[in-house]
Amino acid sequence: MKILYISEIVGKAGVFAVKKLLPPLKKEKHIDFVIANADGTTGGYGLGRNHAGYLRKLGVDVLTTGDCCFYKKDLVQNFDRLHYVLRPLNISPYAPGLGSRTYQVGSEKVAVAVLLGQGGFDRLHSDNPFIKLPELLERLRRETPYVIIEFHGATTAEKKALFAEADGLCSAVIGSHGRVQTADARITRGGTATITDAGRTGSINSVGGTDAKSRIQEYITGIPDWSRDAWDLIELQALIIDIAPNGKATSISPLQLICQEVPNEGDRKDTEHIR
């Protein structure tokens, strides 16, 4: 099984990168299943309902979210209808949507789950992911050997500890939230692919994919400004993970693909109607 994980898609530039680079990448690398983090897709923070549908049409099989999962009202209202969008599993059971699902891929099944870290988040509070993890893995492994966990965490220590706890019990644990791809992708002794942070898809010459000047002003004034897109040096960052039939990962390859096509004004407005 060959899994493509697209690092956090940030803003319109991130959507543009997926639109231009995903179709040929899937064909060239013979990808079986595509997961993408969309926690920063709409306006740099959160995921709108229309953006979710658009990314699905572009070829993404599953969209994951994190601490920004409930930032966009239209997604919250539709979470229960969108089987391809996941929010963190270890939040209130009364929240809309699901934190894990199993998807049919040809004659096989792939299970995907999202866990939220406890350190560094003040707007969305989660249950202890270490307590949730054993039951989650036991349940998913009864359905399929191909189990992918995304751990949306703010601290490297919490991520590294969860990697150790999950070692050999799932195919991959992918760290997200930092929006900077780390250089520690590896296969653990137990056969689990891990990386502290998968990075981001969108403008690389930016602050986390958003306009640097607006973020500087935010730090100076203390007034949040998340609405300005950045377009300088567009890149699709991703991971390709190969998984053996027994569910053990055999390789993890980070990607940093520069989008050679420069968006014109029409391209920049192409998703203006998508919120």
C-alpha cells in the first residue's frame, strides 16, 4: 500500500499547489490513497465546507483537521455528512463528526485517525491522547493492518512520546501543526513510520503560509490578522509511505515539490468564491 500524506494546506496558495501538482504526482508515484491535512486551508485557519468539497474533487481521499476544526461554521454544520473529513478523536463525544474512519481502497481497507495533543492549545481542550491510543489502535487493527494516525500537537516532546507509545502498533504516526517540515522522518524498530512535523503546502516564503507583513503587525499590535494570503514560492510538501501487507511501514519519503507554474491574477481569484 502506497500512502500519500499532503502536509497542511494553507490558504489559496496551498489549494493551488494541490490543484497543479497532485494529479501528476498520484500518477507518477502510483499512489493508492491520499490523506491531506486541511486545518489551515480557508483563510489560513480552519476549513470551510466548500473548500472541503473542492479538495475532494482534486483527488484527496481524506481531509484531517486539528485545533482549528470548528473555526468555520459551515463545516461544523456539515461534519456528520462528510465521511471524508476527520476532526480530532479525543475531544468531546458530543462534538459533530468523527475522529477515525476506515476507508475501502480496492480490496483493502485503510484506517485513519486524528489525535490532538494537550500542550499549547487554549481554544480546544482534549482528553489525554495516551489513554485513548491503546483502545483506538486495538479497534482499528481489528478492521485492517493499514492504520495511519495523525498527531496534531504543539510540542515535540509530546509527539516523540506518542511515537514511542505507538511503536509497532500502527503503520504510521504523522506529526502536524508546526507547519515546518522536520528532518527526522524514519521507520521505528517496530515498523512504524514517524515524523515530528510533516510541514505545510502553500507559500514557503511566508510565516506559516500567511503574509509575513500582516503577521509582523499582529505581533506589534496584538490584533490577530489571519486573512492575508501569501503567494511567494509555492510548494507542495508531503510524505510517501510504503506499507507492507502486514501493516508495517517499509519506507517514508518526505517531498518538497516546488510549483513551477506561477499563478496569474485569475488563478489567485479562482477560489475567491470558496470559503
